Amino acid sequence: MTTRAVFEPDARAVPYVDEGEGPAIVLLPGRGLNTAYLGTLASVLVELGFQVLRIGSRRTAAVSLHDLAQDVVDVMDHVGVGHAWIGGHAFGGAVARTVALDHHDRVNGILVLGAEATERPGEDAARALRTLAELPADAEAPEELRVLVGEKVKLALAWPVYAGSRDPQVSAFQDAALAATPVEEWMALAPSLPVLVIQGSDDRITVPANGDALKATALERTSVVTIPHAGHLAAMSHPGDVAMAIEDYLGWD
């Protein structure tokens, strides 16, 4: 059974998708994206025996990442999830890390799908991102998409999924929330919780060095899995590989 709804208390308008049964995994999308591009990954995880709760970004202004973290916990309460592995892609990973810091007792562990850091993408990558944000969804698959998916993925297949997942309405809110939150309030890993970083070898946005640096801060409880030939959107372009990495790490059959 799949539930698609909007959590609306206080006019926050937080969209979510709840599907499957089993140990719970929360998935949070990257900057300026809705949860649609995480749909195939969620489906594979459901087939593997997990409950997957995809939570998007609110449609009203957030003061900080702490507010977005509170949204995650409030949606978990709303659907009856007491505790979960909290996973986030890029910006969503920053929110996931904030959830773990602010609501430690609700988090079994953290799944970082491309580690966000304070350094921004290079100018070439940033220019490609701006182009991708402005193109109409019915445009031909642009070569700039290579920045996000790497060299091995067929652009004609990836573009409709990515284009349909763009959510520019929330980008400004997310940027403001990140700017309003001191780095040390989201960058640090919550004490004692296990962390799995899954990254694409060819990621030019949240580069693999970010994940390696994150692991170095907590070697005894952080693992890194690198998906060969995958780019920034590994969760979309390589959902089977990402799902198996999660299942293998969590240790459930």
C-alpha cells in the first residue's frame, strides 16, 4: 500500500510518500528537487522488505535546518514511525544529519547519499546546474545533464525523471535555511550513531572527497560505499546498486 499526501499543520505543506512494511527508512531529496527521482530506489527497498517514507520540503519559509528536521520528525509521528534510518541526498543529507543531532532517539543511523560540504561546485558544474534548472521539461535531453549522471547513463532516459523532479519553489527556502544554520549545527555527526555514505565515483557536485572527509571524523562507525561510474544522481541512475548497499549495511535479509 502506498500513501501520497501532504502534511499541512501550520500551513507547512510538507509532501510525503509512505510505502511498504518492515524496518523504516526515511529518504530526503536534494536541493530544489521533489521525491519523485527517489521513487525507483524506494520501490527496490520496499521489495527488499523495508518501509520507505519519502519526505519532501515544506512550501513555506523555514528559519533553519532545525525547522526542516522538525518537519521530518513530525511526519514520522503523523504516519506512526517511531524510529528510522534517516537518509538524505546532498542537501537532504544535511537535513538528515540535523535530524540525528536534534532528535537522536528517533534515529537508528544515518544514510548519506552524496555528502554535502561547505565548498560549492566548480563554476562549470554550477553553470550546468543553472542551465538544467531553466530548461523546459519537454526539451531534448541536454548534454549538461552529464554533470549529474556521469558518462555511462543514457541522457534520454535520465532527463524525463530529473526534469519531472525539479521543484524550484523550494530552492530559496532551502538556501535560506542552510544560510541561517551555523555549519557546526549540521556538519557534525551525532554521537554513537552508525553512518553509511553512498557516493558516485564520478560525482561532480558532492564529490567523493566529501564522503571520505566525513568518514575521517568518525572512522569507527562510518562506512563509505562508492558506486562505480555513477554521478551525483546515483540514487536515481543506479537505484539497484544503492539499495543493495543499504541492505548489505543494515544486515537484514
